[in-house]
Amino acid sequence: MSEFNDILTDLKRKIVKPVYFLCGEEPYFIDEISNYIENNFLDESEKEFNQSVIYGRDVDMSAIIGAAKRFPMMSEYQVVIVKEAQNLREFSKAGGTDDEPTSKSASASNPFLAYVEHPQPSTILVICHKYKTIDKRTALAKAIQKKSVFFESKKLYDNQVPDWVNTYLKGLGYKINPKAAAMLADYLGNDLSKIANELGKLVINISADTEISTDHIQDNIGISKDYNIFELQDALGKKDVLKSNRIVNYFASNPKDNPLVLSISSLYGYFSKILLYHFTPDKNKFNVAKALGVNPFFVEGYERAGRNYGTAKLKSIFASLRECDLRSKGIDNPSVNDGELLKELVFKILH
């Protein structure tokens, strides 16, 4: 995320480059950079003549280059934003490989490569190439990285999402407690656009001087603060049989909101961290947090779970998780539904 923040910082300081090539699996960061340029570099009167938003599915590369080569009218810049650029065939061809004898021959076969090497300085051209990147071995990719702003937007790992939530809310002037951030990440996954949308709706109803808690998450987003995978992990870590069974029964009654495949995945991640705790030599709180990739707030819970689950038991738990996963896919499981499978899994974990 540091590269993303550096680009936004430069843009806010009006430090701009002629070409921005934004690509990768995570659309959120691409949209944030593109939207900032679209909304902040021209005033409303300038946008009418000097800003174009076009879509890769509707145009070809010659039209894009033609638009980029125009001069601005009564403005310092013109802005050309190409959305859905992954649909342009030129990027699938990628302007030649390392085997190209010269950059001149590659430029001749790809007009975008030629433009990148000699861009119009009064144009801000933004290419939004979502959901995948380009082959970095090609002449085009090398030219983009050398002569323009090349940004590869990568998906966050699940354990990075709570920190991202905290940073995002801090930027809006809000705070969130670690448990609420973890609960939100467990429920919404790593779809940052979806999370940002939910947080946007959440902060409308909360004053900035209030720390966001699990109660706020429950009341405004609809995630139960008592019956969620995060609380199930906590109950299992404590070996709280009653609470574990209450949550599992709730999951079984609401399978659509609590799919078994996600529960298995989350529990596998949780018990993997407990195993990693056992093999972390330095049990200092902050060292453990770093090794497990969690907020130090949660280390005490993993210490307690480590006392309750030794390595031999963990080996048995992983076997039960694999068995449950296979049976959920119909292997050696002719009739048991997902709710019953989860109840059986939790029984094996606790006993």
C-alpha cells in the first residue's frame, strides 16, 4: 500500500506524470487513483473540453492515442481516462517480448508503446487495466515502468485487512477497536470496495469522536456481534463448549449467511496460527503478533488457545478439517447436511 499512498501524495501536491498505467487484481486502488485524477485536476468549466472518460470495449488504441495527443483548450492539462483497458487487444499482445531486436521495431508494432516513449506533456493519460497485469518481460511493460507511473494493485492478504480498515477509517477521522475491525474483515473478506462501501454507510450514523465497536458493526452493517466466525474461534480457543455450540447451532439455522466452506477456511487459518504460536521461539507479545500477522491485542487469546491445544491435538484438528471439507463436497457423505457437518467438526475439535 505504500506505493499507492506515494502516488496519491504526489497527486495531492499536483506532481503529475503524462502516463499512469494502473493494473492488477485489486480494483479498489485503481479506482481510487483514477477517481482522484478525474475529480481534482480540472475545474468544472475545464472538464467540458479537456476531460475524456472512455472505455476499452468501445474504442481502439488509435482513438486513445488520438485523444491523448490533443492539446488542452484554455487549460494547463487535458485528462484522458481509459477504463476497462484490459479489453484492448494491444495489451494482450503487449508490444513484443525480450526477443524483439530493437525497441524501434516494438514501437512500430504497438502505437501505445510509441506514445509512452514520447507522451504529450500537457496530457494526463490514465490507463485502468483491472483484474490482471501485463507481462513484465515485454518491451511495452519495460517502457511503461521506465517512463510512466506503473502501479500494480495487489489483493491484500486476509490478515492485512484489519489494518487497512483501521487506516481507512483514520483517514475519515474515525477509530475502530481491534475486535470490531477483525470481525468486519472476517465477515466481508478482502473485497476492499465492498468494505469501503459498508464503512461509508456506517460512519454516516456515528460521530467522529466515537470509537467504532462491535455494537456499531452489528447495528449498522448487520453482522451479529455474538454469532460470527470470529466469536466461534474465540469460543473454541477458550474451549467454551456452551458458547461454541450456541454459535454452531446459529450457523446451522442460517446456512446462507454462514457457508460451511468459509467456516472451514477460517478455522483452518485460526488453528494454523495456534500451531505457529507453538513454534515461535520468542513468546514476547509483539514478536508473536508479528509472527502470526495479527494485532498485539489478540496475542493473549492465542496464548490461551496454545495452552488448550497442543501440537498433537492440532494435528488431529487439521485431519478433521480436511475430512469435513471433503465431506462437504460430497465425498463419503451421502446425506449429512452442512449444519450437521459443522456440529460434528466442532465436537471433534473440543473433545
